[in-house]
Amino acid sequence: MLRRSTAAASLIGVLVALCAAPAPLHAHGMPAALEFWGAFGRRVARCQRLISRNAAVCALQAWEVRSACRLAALHGRECDADATERAVEAARLAAVDRVGAACTDQQAQTLLFLDKREAQLDVVTFCRELEDAVESAVFRPLPETGGVPPHIGRCIESASVAATKLLRQGFDGRQRVLDRIAMLSFSPSSKLARVAASTAAIAREADGIALTLSTACPTSAFAETYGRDAAPFLATVASRADCLCGQTYAQGGIVCPPPQCGNGMVEVRPIQNREDCDDGNVVSGDGCSASCTRE
């Protein structure tokens, strides 16, 4: 019970800091250039691995719970919204707890965080922003009220399954590379080459998943549902997930670009250029303005 209470207090503190932060929310501030980041040794690298892994686990658990709720509504079944929120909060709490137990302040500082709590802040930020981004992209075609035609519903459900598979594969591949760089010494060119190879592998995985998706949702139906083909849709999901994953490492080789209004995904970083909505176009008068703010 004491452990649970301590973890709950940690999460509350992290969430308060998250809400109060006046600047872009990568807790470690200015990241180090990838060429000069890494080679921290086994113990510090283990702390880094657990920071990034728990962030990914939290994000996937939150996304899958939220997706299950939205799919239930899509099929006319009731979703317990309160239970969904509790499950998402529990995922964040568990991630904060595990990072707190795995890392010391000194290890976090070696990794260029201010302290352990700042690393926990990055975990919660990633978990929340990934869930928001993917949910907004996958379930954007669902209307506020009413249903959708069966073929549109099948495409939304297929897109949800495809996004989950892509997130799992992308996180796993990218984290293996960055975790190895965190532990061992590589030349700058070798680091860049490893990251480039990982980027190419993620792109190939996205193409393969898009091909599989087309068997469940034909190209014409997918374009009707999302306004574009499956390949660019999944590329947007993969890109956002990858850059958020990269920000759980204090390196500058994988960072999030400014939000792109009109790409059909809500992106909230940097905070001074955050999006309130993104309905896939830059037309005002439909509830989401040309600058991706609520009307």
C-alpha cells in the first residue's frame, strides 16, 4: 500500500509539472547532438532503456484501451468511459513507478535529464501525446453523433489494428538501436548509419502493413474514409510515434518537427504552436479552422 501511495504521489507531482510547464515539454531541454550522445555504460544505459521502454508500454496500453472503447462505440456497444480513464491513469502510474524504481537521480543526470523526476515527466508526456495523436488520426472519420456505413467502419477498425502493429514494430526497432548507442561507444558516422538503417526498416514495415491493410480495406474505401491512401496515413502515424519515442532519449538525431496542420493528426509540440484539432484539411467553417484551432 505504501508503494502504491508513493507512486501515486509521484504521478501527481509529474502531472502537476506537466500542466504547469510554460515551455516545450521535452523535460531534458536542449538535446545533445546524436554524434556526441551515448556510451554511458551498462548501468546508466539500463536506466535509459527502462525510461524508453516504460514510455512505450504506457503509450501502447493507453492507446489500446482507448481504441477498444472507440471500437465498441463503432459497433454499437457501450463503453465504460470511467473505466477507460482509470485504465489509462493506471498505465501512466505504473510507468512512473517503474522508472522511479529503476533509475537514480545521478543516472538520470548522466543521461542529461535534470533528475529522475524529469525523466518521469518525459514518460508521461510521451504516453499522453502518442495516445492523443494516434487516436485523433485513426478515429477522425467517426462523427460526433450517428453511425458510419459498414465499409467505413471496417476501414476504421482495420486502420486501428494496423496502427497498433506499426507502433509495436517501430518502437521495438528504434529503441534497440538507441539503447545500444546509449550503452556502447560508436563513431559518429556509425551512429548516424545505424539510425538511418533503422529509419529505412520502419518505412519498410509501414509499407508492408499498408499492403496487408488493403486486403481488409480496399484502396478506394480507405481514400473515402481518410481522404488519402493507406501508405501516407501510416507514414504519418509512424513519423509521429518515432519522433515522440526519440524524445525519451536526450539526443537530437530524432526530434519532432513543428505540427503540420491538415495532416489529419493532432500534434501538440511545441507548445507555442500546438493544435487543438486537425480534421485533415485547412478549410475554416467546419468546426476546425485552417490553423487547426477549434471554432
